[in-house]
Amino acid sequence: MINLDHNATTKPTPGVVRAVERALVELWHNPSSVHRGGQAAR
């Protein structure tokens, strides 16, 4: 059997990990909000 599900078997690159980490830590606000945090998340 050959598994062609690349998303389930591929390690993310360090740049992707950093981008996701930043989004989870800094950009968690609702982008539809009018306050500063929401604007930054856009």
C-alpha cells in the first residue's frame, strides 16, 4: 500500500512552526473586531 496523504506524514518546516506559534501567541484576537488586537490579527 502507498500512502499519498502528504499532510499527515510531512514534518512542517521551521518557518511554518514559527508562523503558527506567532499566530497562536500574538494574533489570537478576533480579526472582525475594531480594537487594536483585532486590527493586528488581520
